[in-house]
Amino acid sequence: MNRSSKIIFAGVLAGSLVVPGILKTAHAKDGVENHGQHKGWENNHSQKFDHLTHDRRDFGHNQKDFHHDNRWDNHGRQPVRRDVRHDGRFDNRSPHNKAEIRHDFKDVRNAHNEVKQDRTELRKDTTELRKDRVELRKDIRNGASKTEILNDRKEIRDDVREIKGDRVELRKDQNTLSTARQELKSDLRKR
């Protein structure tokens, strides 16, 4: 076989492989589709929303299709509870203690804000103490008068006393916060 016959044979082989692919893609475009867009969602706009197939509490499970699941079929031994969450707790949405729970959330929020304010106050006082100590060192190095050094030491003692009071107040507010959180948790368990 010479060179020209090899080129002709390779062209015929390539053409025989390409032609079925071209025909297949030509037939695929006959249907009315948005390739890669919506995948048929535009056809279902007129349908009503089916609450049996889409339940917020158990997304992805249809109660009709999964009748062998233990949550939905217990063969009439006990009444089926439809208000059970995935983790086994009951999903009670009754308003019998909403005001108390709302009050507990408010208490937790207020206690958390108090703790946050105490922490910022403690941080400010510690930075002030640090600055006063730097100032005292600078005064000692520069040979300041005794009254100025005594005033700086008095400021440092006052700052230490203030930090101690801030820590006590912070501890008290943290205890209040933990108590409010425990009360909220217990009220949420009662629901």
C-alpha cells in the first residue's frame, strides 16, 4: 500500500466513525428542551404544592411510599405520632408556655449583654493598669519626684482594686447567665 491509499483509507475510517455521532446529535435536538436549564421545572408551574410529598419536619420521605418505615407504620399497636422530630423529641408547637419561654430568652439575652459589658470594662481597666505601670517605670527611670512616684503607685493600687471588683462582678454575672440558661433549657424540655 502506498502513501496515498493509506491517507484515503484513514479518511474513510474517520468519516465512518464521525457520521453516526453527527446523526445522533441531530436527532437529539428535535425535542424542545432547554439544555442544562431547569431540566423540566418550567412544565410544573401550574401544579398545586403537594403537602403529602413534602413535609417540613421529615423532608425527603413520603409517608405513602415508605410505609415499612418504623416511624410511619406500627401495625396498629399504638397511635402514630406525626409530630416527632428526627432526634426523637416531640415537636410540640402548643402556645401553653410561650410567654414564659420568651421571658427566659429575654433573661438570657440580658445576662449575656451584662457579661459582655463586664468583659469590656475589665479589658479597659487592665489596659489602664498596664499604661500606669509603664508610666511608673518611665518616671523611675527619668528620676521623677517622690510625690509623683507615690501618685503613680496609688493609681496602680486603685486600678488593681477596680480590676478585682470587675472580676467579682463578672463572675456574678456569669453565674446569672448560667442560671438563666439552665432555666430556659428546663422550660424548653417541659414543652
